[in-house]
Amino acid sequence: MVQKRRSLLYLPLLIALCSLLGGLYGPRVEVASAANEDDIRGSLKVFTKVYNTVEENFADPLNPDKAVYKGAIPGMLRTLDPHSNFFDPRDFQLLREDQKGHYYGVGMTVAPRNGKTIVIAPFTGSPAYKAGIRPGDVIMTVNDKSTDNLNTTEVADLLKGPRGTQVQILIAREGSEKPITFNVVRDEISRKSVQDAIWLKPGIAYMDVESFNETTSPEVEENLKRLGEKNIKGLVLDLRENPGGLLIKASP
């Protein structure tokens, strides 16, 4: 009980650490070019002192990554504008995968359902598709590691890996009495930016652009040529549910 009270007592110190860093550094980022080095050093000393105080007095061991990556740095960026974000190494890796339009894995969409990880659909032609994994399959283990209590990002991390390497997936399937084991060889998985391009009517084309990544421009050009650019009098760009991406790829 005493330890729990100490945790509650020093928790505000941790919050103060994050707020202090945001208050101290946020305004300075906007005028970094004109900031005095002595002022910056002084602010860093204050931050270090507060962090050390929390670390010495907090009842539980302090996680530096959580305190800095999840608290201090986001607190600083909140003083700028709603479009300033910080990506830790893992988040940045996922961002770059989205921007590049490809990654190495088995190629399927998964989602949580009733505490389990469910296969929504394998990508057509992907290793998972060729192996026979189906929509609705429940992923029980990946390389003997249980997926219980793992989120979809963590499960996706287990499925990804170097091209040509093998991953063992244990599946529970409705109608099957026993779990099914799939040994799938990872390969390059392309994430198409342009999902569809068709004629709505003579002269009017339709194109569904799901995201803006490094492959968007060549995909758009390829589909325009396939349709026949000279015959296009109007083009409907479907950007619904498009989260954005690389600005240079979204520019004309």
C-alpha cells in the first residue's frame, strides 16, 4: 500500500516532466535559429534535473523510452501545431513501408476480433494466398509464439521478415477439428496506390487512389496509358479513405 501511495505521489512529477519539456522547448523550436546557446543549455539542465528527480523518487523503475518518446517529445511538439508529430524507430519504419509501397512478409490483412487475430483477406498472388490461408482464419501462433494479447501491429511484425525466409503460422479454421499449420516463405509484398482505373462512360475515366506513396506517379501513368490518355475527356479521382502520404506525389 505504501509503495502504491508513493507511485501516486510521484506520478505528477512525471507529468510535470513532460509538461515542462513542452513548455521549455516548444517555443524555442520556433525560434531555434535565434536562440542563445546558453539558454538552451540552461533549459537542458532543468530538464535533466527534473528527470533525475523523478527517476530517484518514483516508486517503480522509470522507462526512459516511455518518458521521453511518449511524454516529453510529444509534449514539446504539442506547442507547435497539430501537424507536428514524432515517430519512434518502429513507427518510422512503418511509415517508410507505406511510403515505399512494399514490404517483405506473407501478404495478408489481419484484424482483431473477440480477442483473437483474424485474417481479413490474403492479397491475391501473395505467399499467404498461395499457401491456402483464407479469410476468417484465426492466427493462433506465429513461429510458436502465441498471438494472445498481441495487437495487429505486433502480429504483423511477426509475419514480416527478410525475403526468402520461412514463417510457420498455426491457424484455427471453422469446420476443421484440429489447427492447421502453414509454412509460408516470405516475399516482397507490393502495396498498390492505385486500386482501380476504369471507364465510367465514353470519355470519362475513374481512378481509385488509395494512398500517395513512392509508386503513385508510375501507377497513375501506367493506368492512364492502359485506358488511352487521348480518349480521356474527364477523370474522376476517388480519394475517399485516402489517408494522404507523400506531398510531392499528391502534387500536380
